[in-house]
Amino acid sequence: MNFDQDTAKKIEELQSLEHNLQNFLNQKQAIQVELNEIENALTELKSTKGEVYKILGGIMLKSDVETLKKELLDKQKIIRLRIESVEKQENILEKKTKNLRSEINQSIKNANTGKK
């Protein structure tokens, strides 16, 4: 199907937006996995009675439960902010994608009916 130059550019832009959106979804999923790991570690810390260790650069170090808990809570807060940021960007891209898709569909519909 032949499209006018404007519609072809919009289709390219839509493909780029959809690619970026997929990247954000992948990034969000990876961040959520990290958040789940932190939440699991915090749960384990609650039931721990003995010594605790943390891994730092491939080395296991003995740590204080409260210090480790604080570090994990801080990291959890940062990760939640990252997820929130990614979700905001994702929503912006989704709106742009939706609007662009509507414009393209309207251009195709107009081309099929002979309107400009």
C-alpha cells in the first residue's frame, strides 16, 4: 500500500515509539524483579536470629541486621522511585502511540475514501 510522505513518517515514528515502549516494559520488569528480591531479603531478615551476611562485589561480608535492613529499605525506596519514573515515561509513550495510531488510521481511512 502506498502512503503519502506524512503518513509514512508517522508510521516510522509509531514503530520507534512502540520499540521504546517495549524497552521501558523490559526495564520495568527487571526493576520489579530486583524489588522482589529486596522484599524477599527483608522478609528473611525478620525471621533471622543469627549472623547475617551481605554480598559486596563477589565477597560475602558479615553485617549487622539493623544496618542491612536500613540499606535494603533505602534501596527499596530508590527502586520504587525508579519504577514510578519508568511508569510515567511509559504512560507518556502510550498516549503518544495511541494518538499517532489514530492519526495514521484516519490518514489511511481518508486515503481510501479519496479525501485529503
